[in-house]
Amino acid sequence: MVKVILGKAGSGKTKQVIDMVNTAVTEESGSVVCIENGQTLRLSIQHSVKLVDISEYGMELSYDHLYAFVCGLYCGNYDITHIFVDGLYKVTGDDDNAKAPAFLEKLDAFSKSSGVKVTLTISDDIENATEELKKYF
């Protein structure tokens, strides 16, 4: 299952993700991972969450690299039950909303085969969302 939280900057997406992460870590039996670009969430989420600052890994940012990174995380820990990505466009370095649906479709297939839930935030106006993107709301 892939879920997207979409809204303009300042609309409360990150606060919503913080609440969801902290709930997931207490309610789910596996590991919870949160990926971001920077360290915005460091003081807001429980210490048992694996917080990943993608900028620390010196990799090229793209949708393909994020997908490979997510798969690599899962290969290293099959106990992961939920992955959160705060700021998809920041984490991928690409704010082209036309590319996001293909990535989400691929991620959804991974989610279904692995059983890992994925929740992402995207900073964009809901009016800019394509029909392909809307199915993940």
C-alpha cells in the first residue's frame, strides 16, 4: 500500500507524518523507517524509528536511486513494516510531477510484494495532481 499526502508548503504535511510515524512505531510489530533530505524530523520522532537523512549517503538524487535505496533498506532488514518519505521532491531532487506517478506505481508493486507500507509527502498544489497521482491519496 502506498499513500501520498499532498499539499502546499506549510499545509501541515510534516506534522501529519510525524504523528503517523510515532503511531506506527507503537502499533506495528516491525521496524519503521523515515527518509528525508536533511534533519527536520530528528527531534520530533521517537528514537526507535530508523531516521535516514538521504543527503548523508552522497548519492545522486533521483526517482530510480530512491527506489533502489528503498529496496536496499528492505534487503538489509526484512522486519521493516512501514517506510515514510517526507518530501518526495526533495528526496529525489526532482519536482516534475509528471514523473512521480511512474515511481509510485513501481513503489506500489514493491509494497504489495513485500508487505511494506509506504507513506510519502509531496509539496504541491492538489490542483496540479495528475489522475495517476490521485489514486494514492
